[in-house]
Amino acid sequence: MSTIKSSAENLTLNADGASKDIKFQANGVEKASISSAGAFTSTTIDATKLTGNLPAISAASLTNVPAANITGTLPAISGANLTNLPAGGVDGIVTSANATAMTIDANENIGIGVTPTTGWDSGMDALEFSAGAISSGIENTGDDQIALTENAYYDDTNNRWQYKATGAASMIKMKNGQIDMLTAASGSADAQCQWNAGTTYPTTGSALRLYTPPGGYGSKVFIDTADANVGGYKFGVTYHGWQEASGIKLMDEYTNVNNFTIAAIGFHVGMNVVGKINTTSTSTSYVTSSDYRLKENVEPITGAINRLKGLKPSRFNFKIAPDTTVDGFLAHEVSDYVPEAISGEKDAMEVETKYTADDVETQGDNPTKEIGDAKTYSATKIEGQAIDQSKLVPLLVGALQEAVTKIETLETKVTALENA
């Protein structure tokens, strides 16, 4: 038998008997019920009517409450009062963590196992770990980028990369189709990162730039780059040479006891070999292609002495080394006699910009310029001429042979006069 009792403090509803529920109806339509097990079921809850501090709520007892039927704004609910939540998490998120696994701060940066560094630039989104971070956004000004950093963050106040904690830092930065790899020597927490012994890195584009740990000066490798450090070459290496620690080292790990000739570097145009740097166990040779099967219209050199007399061997010093005097030639003075020994043009200046597909001169059916043609030239940087003095050898040999012929002719005449 069900009863309703009223006292000064309480109204008691009692559904007596097993499996008896208390039901609430409006106009004959059930709106809510309390089962004999104590589970509350409702078809409509107006959140605006939930005021004050909610009592302890068992998640297992909240059933059959469609989200669409919850109206208004729910009051603040203390997590301490939510008990019996599913141990596995919610749909799509499974967790067995017994501590804070993820933190999302007010700037929407995410920390995995850590609280995100508060100084992150507001223009960047960061996913941060204990030792590093993945960030996306804009450094101060410019284009979006993706960066994978170790012990570094981009500071909102100073607009610069700073150390997260005292120690070294590194970064792989991807922007505009280029990849930069940088390192920074150890620094103090929140100080500016000294990327490759400096506070900045080259701003011009490149497909790949690799930087070694600095220690005062950093070596850099450039691949398919427009960086000013390599002047438009496809591959470049820059380094701070000092005594024995300089340049590029090629080492053959094979002992080569049989003294084989091994091509350390080969130079090709298309599939054709045009030169090599060869090594044996004791020497190095620099060779260029010279096979007779590659040549035609072969004729003896004539007039070699007259051409040789036109050369002007000189003694001079380079401006960068005023105390060192050397023997040699001025490149443009050799051009008239052995042009193949000289590269470059007299008084040329470095190309500053080149025509691109965006220039009207390269567009249409009859473009006046090709993509890559020089557009403007530097007013201060020269494009210096160079000489390959080995190309003078054939002229020297030809001149010497002509001189020997003349000497032999004179010797024959002298002998004839002496015997007359």
C-alpha cells in the first residue's frame, strides 16, 4: 500500500512493496519517476530551475535524460559531487590515468603531462610535452609555420624563441616548403635562444638547411637554396675554418692496400662524365674528360709562340691578403689567348634578382625573358672572373714544341756552317 505522510520538516512518499515506483504526472502524462532502487528518471529537466549547491549525484542513477530536453544553463557542478562515473572515460576517450594527463589553458594550448608554458605567443597553437613542443602559427610577422622544438617556446612579449628551461635547445622548422634544422647552445630559462651561435637564422628561403651544434661558430649545409650564404648554388657548405678543423673531409674507410684508383667525386652533365676527383692510397688527381671518342675536328696547334708571347705573367697580392705576393695572371688578359681557361665576364656584378613566372616579360606566347634570367644586379658585390691555369698547358707545350723545332733548325744550320 502506498502512503503520503507530512510533517513539519518533510513530505514522505512511500511506494510500499517490491518493484514499486513513485511516478510524477502532469495531465495524465508521466514526467518523472523514482524506482524502488532509487534511480531517478525524467523526460524533461529545466536547468534554470537547478539552483544552489547540487547534492552528491551518482552518474549511475542519471538515466534516460535526452540532451535536447535539458533547457537553460546548468549551474556549476563540483566534480567532487559526481560519483560512479564510468572508469573507462566517455565515448571516444579511454583513460586509465591516475593523475592529470592533459591540460588545456586559456589560450587553448595543450599540455600532455605538463601545464603549457604561459609565455606562448597568442598567435601560435602549441601541443607541449615535458621536453618539447609542436607549434603552429606565425612568428611575429610572416607566414604560418610548423615547428618541432626541444626546450624552446616562442615568447608573446619579446616575439622571439626562448629557452623553456636552462639547457640546450633544437628546432625543426617547416615554412613555405622549406625545412630548417637548428640548434642552440645551452642557455638560461626564458633567455633568447642562440640559434647556431646567433639570435636569428637566415630569412631567405631554402629547401633544406642543416645546422651543426655551434660552440662559438656553426657549420651549415644548404640544399637547393636561395640563401645568400651560398649565392644561389644548389648545394653549399659554410663553416668557420680554423687550422686543422676546417673544410670538407671525404674518407674512404677501405685501406686500399692494392692502390686502386677510386673516384671520390664524379662530375656529370646528364649521363656523361665530364670530370672526377680520383684518389689512390697515396695521391689525389683532378681529371677532366679527354677521350678521343668524344672529340672531332682535331688539328695541331699552330702559332703557339705568338699566342704565348701575348700572355702577361705578373706578380701581385690579393687585397684580402696584402702580405702575400704570388705569381699569376689577370683573368681578362688571358681571355684573348686561351679563352677556355677563363670563366666569367670582365667587370660583371652578382645577380640580385631573377625573372620569375610572375613577371610579364616571361608570360605570353612571345616572352622577352626566360624564367631565371638576370633581372637586376648588385651595385657592390662583384661576380669575379676565375682562371683554370691547367688550360694553359696545351699552349705551353705547343709553344715549346715550336721553339724546339726552331732550335733544332738552327742547330742544323750551325752544324752545316761549322763543317763548310
